[in-house]
Amino acid sequence: MTTTEKQFDSIILKCIEVFSAKMKDYGSAWRILRLPSLTDQIYIKAQRIRSLQTKKTSKINESQASEFIGIINYSIMSLVQIDLGIVDEPDMNYNDSIKNYNKHVAIVKDLMKDKNHDYGEAWREMRISSLTDLIIQKLLRVKQIEDNNGETLVSEGIDANYQDIINYSVFALILINQ
């Protein structure tokens, strides 16, 4: 296992701890959220990170790191919603939610390994602010695809954008921790 894979696993462990605790607190209430609602929630978190990076101060005691964790978790929820569909009432127990979470993490990790192979881990030379901007750009793309009823002519689908957002967020957290 490479250093990056170990770092990925360590970041995801923190993310799933937060997801798990919130599942215990709230259950699967998130299952009623439509994709645009999840996209908007992720967008708000990304904009807050950008604001923190620009202003350098915060009036709310939540760090960039906690917002990146939120982006990862909401993006995984989005992938689950794409996979299973939206429901009118919470319908997923704790164990199934963790199983679905881990399923999508495995897919995203495989994508990260493939892209790191091809790009030579160029992200390690990037600024965290650039990763934030790329996340916002991906979210704007997702919003446009959603506004086009999921139709694209030549572009990747919504799921590929969420997967990239997760990996960019993991990279940002790795850089923050260094």
C-alpha cells in the first residue's frame, strides 16, 4: 500500500466516524434529499472554505478540515442517492448506510489510485486554495448538468464529478495535515 493510500484511508476513517455518529443521532433522514439539495449543501461548504481562505478569520468555530469532511460525506450521500434513488421517508438502517458508504469509498479510492498513477500525484504540488477552486468548479458543472436534467453531450456524468470532489477533498485534508 502506498503512502497516499494510507493517508486516504486515514482521512476516510475520520469521515466515516463523523458519518457514523450522525447516523446514530439522526438516522437516514438524508435519504429524502434530492440531488440538487445535496449539491447546494456541498456548494455552501466549499464557499465557506473559500471564504475562510480569503478572510483568514472565522466567527464560527469550524475549521476548513471539518468542512472538507462534510464535503466528502455529503458527496458520498449524493453517490448513494444516485445509486438507490431518493425516498420520501428515511429507509436505511445504520448497517446498510455504512455498507453503502464503504461501497462508494472503494470506488473513489480505485479512481484515486488510477489517476495518481497517470498524473504522478501532481496534486501534492498544489495549493489547498486551488483544490477548493476545483471543487467549486466541479459543483458548478454538477449544477449545470442537474439543470440539464442529467443530460450531457460529451462530459462525464454527475457521479464522476462527485467522485473527483471527494478525492480533491481528501487531497486537501492530506495537505492540511502535513
